[in-house]
Amino acid sequence: MVETGSSVTYSPPQWLDKKFLDEHLQKYHQNMEIQVINFDVKPAVGKGENYFSCIHRVNVTFISSGNNATKKGDTTNISLIVKEESTDEWLVQTSAQFHIFDKETEFYREISSKINKILNELGEEKLFAELIGVCKLKKIMILEDLSADGYRILPVKDGFNFEETKALLKRIATFHATCAVLQEEKSDIFVTFKYGHISRGADAFKDYYPLTLDAVIEIISEWPDFAVYVEKLRRLRNRIYELGCQAYDLNLNHFNTLNHDDLWGPNFMIKTRDGSPEKPFENVKLIDFQFAYWSSPTTDLFYFLNSSVNEALRPERFDELVQFYHEQLVDFLKRLNYKKRIPTWPEFQEQYYERRILGFISSCLIQPFMLNNTEEATFDIILQDNDIGLKARRGFYKGDKFQENLRKLIPFYDQLGTFD
């Protein structure tokens, strides 16, 4: 099948055929007599919504000749998500540097089922989709399609409101707490989860931060009342990546856990009551663990709060929201009988503000790219240190909303001493 959109023609990969589906469904159900009798493949996300993977939604009808998993003669309809590595050369090289495929498959194979089991024992909803299969050779992963159970990604342009943000923070705290307990029980369980977006060991994005800061400096240079900030940001330019690395560095004196490190709207699958986006959330699940890494959970908080919440909450209610997260984290760690020291609120707040540079980076350099980028501005263009690259990066800040955010957030982070 071929689907044509406004600018993209979609053709399913040739390897995604009956034989491929038969093999993985037979292995998953432990029934070699399963046979796919019909399937349909469509793109699962729009262009630019997942940079490192091509994601397909596959509706499958199969018949079983019977074992304990599927009764004889049953016809079953299921929906699957099939992720394959992008074929873009820069993305392939970057994926290898961050071990994206290996890390995400290890998470779903070794970690997510353990967390789901813990939550089930506590009477809590599962946090993750179920893994159906993996093809290491082709770097393909097959997952349960959560949308078949009423989950969906909500639009992110306007951001989450206060109550929605609290609901998401509660699930984030649950994720962080259970990972901390898993590491307490098995100290090396997250040893391969080394590299987040900003890392000393994987620096594919290193040039993005000073180059995008150049675009910000050029924009605010046109604002006479921002002259003092222009000078501060110019002095920050050559230090910004190192400061980011310091914020990402593991501090053994702080509370640490597994970070998702890409916590923004499209990586939450949300089920609303009665299926209405206007109703409160019934449940939330997390997806996409390509950049997960071990360090302070404040990294996830800065990324989420500065990328995904409504502008009316940024930054006026950040402290209130971070304190709510801390309360949920402490409560869940206690429920799980966590034996290590749990930071008090003043201690956690101090750990949070030590990494305040991540707030500036997330809000002023990353969020505009996430929400206001164009399909034409690929990473190889964005990372060019020339007029073409600068034009693409300036494009992130088109529109009053993004420039108003700069006017509000640059002074806020300056008052915290972020640029000193």
C-alpha cells in the first residue's frame, strides 16, 4: 500500500511482510501454528515526530491452530507498533554513538516488565507497552499498540494545564521511584544507560547549543532593553555545553535514578475518561526510551516543565510543581520500602537549582525547535555554522509566542544566576 499526504508519500518497508509477522507472533505466543491471514501497514507518526526511528502501525489478523495461548481456530485482531532505525546517515551515526537501539531494546526486555510487575503488585496501572519482539539484525522492535486500548498523544502546542501536569508528574515520580528501587536491589542493572542528550561520552549534539544560542543572541540584539542579556549570553556561548555536561554528570551525593531524558508531550500516551480530551486523565504510559540514562531526576523535571506545560505556568508555578513531584516521589519510595536516604524537600530543591542551566537550555534552545521546526530544517542543516544554518535556527523563534517566551524566561534564569 502507498499513502500520500500533503508532502510525504508513504510506502511500507518490504521486509514487513507476512513471514516477518508470522515469525514474531509465533515466538511471542509460543505457538508455531499461528498464521497471519491479513495485515495493513500505515505510518504511526507524522514526519518529524520521531527523528531516530521510522514507526509503523500494523493491524494484523491471525489464526491459531491452538495451544494454551490461543484457542484452536480463533481469529485474532491486534494492532502493533513496529519501530525501525532511521536510514538518514547522520541519524544512523548519532544513534550508534548513543547506543539508541541497544538501550531501548534492553529497557523493554529487562526493565519495563520488572517495573510493570512491581506496579501490578501495588495495585497501580502499568507504565509501559508490552514488548512483542525484536530483530537485532535489522534493528527493529515490535511493541503493543497502546492506541488500540484508548491511549493517544495529546496536542502539545498549548501545553498541559496545572492539573494535567500534576497527573503526569505523579507518573514520572512513579517511574523514578521504581527505577531507584530496582538499582538498590541490583546495582549494575542500569550500567549501560550512560549517555543522555548532553554527554561527555557522546557529543553529536555538541554544536547545537552554541549555534542555537547564536540565533537567540541575534534576535534579542534587536531589543534595546535586552543589551545586558546579550553580553551575558555572548560570554555563555563557549561554556554552554560544558555547563550542560556538568548538570548531566552523575553526583553520587545526590538522589539518582533512571531518567527518560526526552520527557515531552509526544512521549506520553494518555487515556482520558470517556475518551474525551476535556476529561481528566484516566491513565498515563511512557514511551520512547532512546536516551534514558542514570543521574539526577531533576534533568527530567527541567526538560518536561520547560517543554510541555502551558505558558501560564512557566516559570511562575515551577517551584510548586517540583515540590508536588517531590512529595509523590517520597511517597512512592516509602511504599516500595526504599532503604537508601531520601532527600528532604530543601535538599532536593537545592539539587534541582544546581542544574538550572538545563532550564534555560530546555526552554530557550530546545522547546522552540521541538514546537516550531519545519520539515525542511533537518539536523544536517541545523548544525551548519553558516548563513543557511543560522536561518534555519532563527526559524525556531518565528511568531510572537516564542519571542515572548525569550522575553520572560531569559530574565528569570538570569535572576537565578544561571549566566554568571
